[in-house]
Amino acid sequence: MLLNCILRLLFLLLPAAATVSQNGSACTVTPLSSSGTNSNSVDDTPQILDAVTKCGVNGSISFSAGTYYINQVMDTISLHNCDISIYGTFIWSTDVQYWLSHSISVVYAGRSTAWRIGGTNITMRGYGQALFNGNGQTWYDENRNNGNQNGRPISLTIWNANNMLIDGITWKQPQFWNTFVAHSQNITMSNLDMNATSNSQWTTVNTDGIDTWNSQDIVISNWTVTSGDDCISIKGNSSNVHVSNVTCYESGGMVIGSLGSQASQADDVANILFENVRLNHSSNAAWIKTYPGTGYVRNVTFRNIQFSDVNQPIYVTPCIYSGSNCDSSHLQISDIRWENISGTARYNVGGGIYCSGSVPCQNLTFSNINITQKNGGGAVEYLCSNIANQQTSGLTCSGSCPANWPQQLSGNH
């Protein structure tokens, strides 16, 4: 009996071993299922990790066309001088209980991930053929319009990486955030397509396109994102980020934050440029959200932002979500520029800006702001409070902004 079990186990392992072909430092991986259908027993994770072990240092890994079933977490953070080419589809399993108990911690806000990748001098290219399918519908239905379920995995996390390129990949129904960049430097992410669309009554809450944290020197270019939350989100201790040529649908737009959630830790963000962005039916367009914390946001430019049907295009708050203790925030916001901002607002408010009374916003500047109400509704209002240079900012404020002014409006002011 024992011998039969051993022989059966060996038989099951043989196909997995045969799917990694190695030629020197080059590995080629082919999927276990040639039919592209999963009988719930197919798991391509072992041979993917085997290829990383064999060719992840001073080598290359090529994933042939076909469908790869990912039933386990992947922690591949020791790559070095490695080129990864993906011509197939990666599909993550719908075993909610497995992921809730096994997804890999990424520390930030208790979040975790299905795949963590890092190291030095890495390329991951999809050539327009790679597809990452997170089977997110399972998660959208599981969460029922709530987003921050502990253990709900981010699709892909770039972790402690230096000099990494990700190009030409499509995401479909991610489990949670599409991507997260943490503790990394010199990261370029280009020609990416992300689509989180629910097929049920439940929405795709917290399916951000990207969130950056404790990282610097990041280039994001040529993206198309459909998401149920922030399109591009720059979180604490991120610097030197250039975002360009991005189109977002059903999203939260371009955002700095959230920052300052931990009173004991300063969140600093500096030198961020968003430019040449199009937004369609989004909650906000170009905005900053912080908690009543410490740190700073400085030298941020929102440039050439065009949009249609956005709830509240420009928004700044020092007390996101709670609307309380707003004037206790010591997170300084300064040197922020909105340039060439145009489009239609859903209601009659183009912007609501409330800065902390403890540290009023410094040097906010606005130029070529052209926001009108959708459907020919006419001019919009701008509500402003605690802007130190309000008279010379370039924005004509219609009145003061309440401290608890909401991020999303439900009607005209």
C-alpha cells in the first residue's frame, strides 16, 4: 500500500518536472494543462518556482503560450540579472480560505500579496500577450462592497527591487490591488492594461491600479486602468515618481495618499509628476488625502489632466474618511501645482480644498483650470480653507470649505 502511494506521488510529480526545460542559464516553462482547463488538481506553481531556482540568477525564464494555474503563493525576491518573458495566461485559484491564511505580508496596513517579486536588474515582459487573471469575481462577491479583508491578496508586489522593468502585461479581475511597489528603487512599469470589472451586484472595491510605498525613482507610462478605486496612488515615503499617458475608467484618479495613518511614523512624499492623463466617470481627478498625521507632501504637479463626469475633480483633505481632528494634522502640504486641468464635473463643485489649521497649505498654484458641469450645467464652485497663498494661487475661491467636506458628493452645493 505504501509503495503504491509512493509510485502514485512520483507519477504525479513527473509532469511537473518535465515542464521546465533548461539550457544553461535559460529556462523554458510550459503549462501542465495542454487543454487550458483546470480540473482543480492542476497547479503550475511548483514548476514556476523551480524555474526561478534554476534560472533566476544571471539567467532568463520564458513562459510559453498556454494557461498556468497558480494555486499557491509565490515569493521570488532573490532574482538577479534575470529576464522574464511571459507569453501565456496566469490564473489564480479561487480557494479563498487558502489565500486568506497563506498570502504573504507586505506590512503596509496589514495588507498581503499572492506574488512577491524582487531583487536586482530584473525585466518582466509580456509582449502584449501575458494575462494575469486574478479570478477577482470570487473576491468581489466575498467582500460585498467592502475592501480591506485581511489576507485578500494583492495580485503582484514589487518588493525590495532595484532596477526592474515590467512591460506589456494585462490584468483581468485582480483579487485586490493590481500592483504594489514597496521598498524599491528604479522601477519602470510601461504598457500595462488593468481591468477590474464585476459581473455581479457587488462592486470592485479596492482594486487600485498601483500603490507605491517607501520607494523612489518610479516611471509609470502608457497604462489603461479600469478599477473600483484609486487608479494611481502614491503612498508614504515615495519620491521621484513620473506618471504619464494614463487613461483611467471608473477610478479614483491620480492621488497622493492616503498618508499619515500612523501617528508615530512620518509619511513624506516629494517630487511627483502626473501628466497627460485621461479620466472617465471617476470619483476624483487630481487630489491629496491624508490622515491627521505627520510628514509632508511637497513638489507635486498635476499637469494636462482631462476628464469627463468626475464627481469632485480637485480635492484636498487632512482628515480623510473621518472628517474629524482635521486641524490637528501636522502633515505639511506645500508646492503643489495644478496645470491645464479640464473636463466636466458631475455636480457644481470643481474642487474642495481644506488644509489643516495647524499647518496651512503653502504655495498651491493653479493655472488653466477649465472645469464645467456636465450636460452644459455651467460654471462650478471652488471651496477653499487654510491656503496660505490663496489670494495669489490663481484659483478664484467661491467660499470656504468645511473641514468635513466629503470626498464624493451626492448633489449640488
